[in-house]
Amino acid sequence: MTLPRFFFCILFLSTFLLQAQQLSVEEILEQKLNEPSGQEGIKIDGVKLFSQTALPQFYSNRAFELAWNDKKNRRHLMESIESAFLEGLDPEDFHEARIKILLDRSKKAELSNAEKVKLDLFMTDALILYASQLLEGKLEQSALRKEWDVDKNERPRNVDSLLTVTLHNHQVKPALETFKPSHYIYKLMKFHLKELREKEKSGGWPLVSEGEVLKPGDTAARILEIRDYLTAVGDLDDKTDVGGEVYDPGLETAVKKFQYRHKLTQDGIIGKGTIEQMRVSIQERIDMIRLNLERMRWIFHKPDDDFLLVNIAGFHVKRFTNRKEVFDSRVIVGKYHHETPIFKGEMKYIVMNPTWTLPYSIATHETLPKLKKDPGYLASKHMEVMDPKGSLLDPATIEWSQYSAGNFPFIIRQKAGPWNALGEVKFIFPNKHAVYLHDTPSRGLFNQQDRAFSHGCIRTEDKWGLLMSLMDDPEVWNMERINEILKSGETTKIDLPKPINIYLIYFTASVDQDNNLLFMKDIYNRDKAVLNALNEPFDFGT
């Protein structure tokens, strides 16, 4: 660079800075928000802001006046951002460090107009982003896995007006509270997150050694370790525990409680599975709570006063009415690679004595090969074959060997009866996944600890308990009425007196209504991907 050119650049830069210093905050703010940026979007010091639409609208409506001159609003925003840690989120995702630097600088000297604009934009963007993460989660769940198809929670309309009212009324904290999931499960999970973090600071949990299976009445030095561990996690009351190396009834009760909380068979036997769960570190349990809080933000945000909840990983369906658990049943869910989907639906009706139309994939990949070997297979399974228009065909007239998965112009249906794969009843909430709750003739599978056996639908153990709970009219809908319909053999549709929302969720950590902290096996191997993404800095885009 030649000397004259160098001086020209210095002169130009000095003039630009002088002009920028002379511009009002309104002028700088308008210039910043309206400057052409192409695909890059609005940036501050190279950082792309989250809100590229609501933020310009907000400032335009207020004639580009600064929004964060009030010290109380500033303080409440910073306290809220710091509290994101309690939600399992990262405060740094909300410009925490950048805002603190500018706030600290403002305490020592007045900020320049350009710095005031930066501070204001960072704070407004932080408020919008934090509210967004509370409302619908930090992660885009469908980006983690295409099969996850959870509709986002509805965002508030007129964000700019909401911001104006919030700041005018000094309601930053109350406003953010409204964006958090409201159910007690979320709130209790946060309580346990805080408690485990405090225990971690104090050293965590005692180590439990691997070893031989222990049963009530056994004596072993390892029992002392197990006592210490169960006391630390809250399953054994150290005030009543007499201690010792003997596996006594008091310890057995504590072991069964631990097994209940970890969805293990409650047999009191300290075997491989129980020891494996005892050896999970406190940091791993903290991470499980954090990632499941994120899942709750995805789908379980503001449930109705009355709803059904299927926890796929927990193998249970529950009904909650007025914040109380009024129904609970074990279920069987989709096997790995035939996973039960996550979504929210509305249960509308029940079908008793259902027929079962085999999905095309099952008909072609599972039933067709059996038909090629045994033409009498359909009759043995009480099935019938139809053409695409629904007309019955004689299976003996069909040359099954000439058909394949890519060439199968038939519909196969199983007749109603005790042999039917759907059992005696199904519970319908119309959805694009063709998933529903139903009975099953294979009742023994409900006794299994891990119950992932289906092709995606949910098999329900207490079918009649669920039906009577939903119909809510014991004078009419009792076992006498149910048996009458079953005896008729007729396929009978029963509309619910009131449709009820049902949530199909995947929680590997949760709580019960007695505030017991529960952990479930990650049957679909999803936790790692969610945790890794949750631990990454928020992606503002480039």
C-alpha cells in the first residue's frame, strides 16, 4: 500500500467513526436493522441474531427507540438467563457473556451509542430466544432423526406487541414462566436436577462393586456398599437401617424400591441388571434428566386437565385427570426398527370385536412367504383375502408363488375373535402413522421386563379398565355390557363421550405422582444423539 493511500484509508476510517459517534441510537439501530445483508441476516460483532423477523418488527413499531433502559428489566433478564441452567439449558446460548461485558462496561463509563445499540439488540434477542427454547426446545428434533415428527408448539402471535407489554409492565420473569411446560412432571424433574447437581458437588454416589447375585438372607461384604449407595440415592432410610453384611428385609424393601424406580423386575434379587443400574454415574443421571426435560419441551408442554400419556420407553399408558394419575396399565410397544412414533393425537372412539387388516409390509414380507409354503395358512389364522375393491376371494384359486412384495394386489384381513392379533378391542386416535392402542391374545408378554415386541402399535394389558375409564359411566359400561358385546361377535364402534388427547412420548427419565425419580432403558438408542446436540452451542446459523 502506498503512503498516500494509507493516509486516505486512515482519514476515511476516522471520518466514518466520527460520523457513527454523532449518529443517534435510533439512527444507528435503524441503520443496523435495515442495512442490506442478503442471506447473512442481522449480525452484531459477527454474531448472527436468532430473531430475524420479530426483532426488526419490534424496533420499527417503537420508532427504533432502545427497549432496555430500565434497570429492573435488565436485572430480571439476566437473572432469568442465569436460571436457564435450572431448566437443563445453557445460559451462554442467550448471549450471556456478551451482555455481561457491556453491562459491566456501562457501570464504569457511559456506553457509546453504538454499544448501547449492541446491548439492546443482544438483550431483546436473548429474551426471544430463551422464550423460544422454553416453548419448543433448543433442538430441532426432526433434524436429529427424520422419523421423529412432532408438531411444534404454537408460538404466540404479535411477538412485538408481547415484548412491548412485557417490558412496559416489568414482567420479564412472569412472561418467561408462561413459556415453560406447566405439568408437575416437568417441575419435579427440575427439582431432581438441582438435587443431583448438589449431590454431585458433594462427591456423588458411593461405588458399588460387581459380583455374584445376592438374594435376601445372603451375607457378603458387598452388601455394605449397596447399603451406602441406596442410602445416598434415597431408597434406604439410614435412620432405620441397622446396617451389616446380611441382606435383611429392610434392605430388600429398599432394593425393590430401587428396582421400581429403574423399571426392573421387583424381585429383590440383586443381579446383573440391578447392579448395572447402580453403577450408572450421577453425571449420567443428570444428563438423562436434562435431555428428557428437552423432550418435554418438544411435546408435553401444556396438556389438558384430562389426557392419556404413553411413555414408550417406560412401557406404560397412564391417564391424568386434574393432575392426578387415575389409570395405569402396562403396554407393549414397537420393537427396535419398528419403533412406535412420537406424536400427539386425539382418541375418538373404541372398536370391540375388531377385524385386523394386515399392513402391506406385514402381508408381503411375513404372511406371503408362509402362504407360499402352506396354502392353508390363512384358514389356520382365521384370515381372508380380498381384492383391492374389498371383494372376498377364494385363496385356493390364487397361485401365491407368482406374487412378491412388489407385486401383491390383495388385502388380507383377520376375522374378529379371540385369535385376532388386535384382541377384543382397539382404541382409535386417527393419525398418519396408523398407530393405535389395542388388546392382544399374547398376554404372557406383559410379564416381560422389556416389552418392545410390536410393529409399532401399542398393546394394552388392562384393556377393560381403560375402556371403562374412558366411558366413565359404570351404570352402562361395566363388564356385563362388555361381555354382551363380545358374545355377539359383531364388530362394534363406540364413540367416546368426549374425545381425549393422547401423547405418545419417549421419556427415559421421569417422576411418578409420589415424586419418585424414575429411569428407563433407552430401548431405541436415542439418548446419545439428543444429549450430544443439547451440549453443543446453539447454532445461530452463518
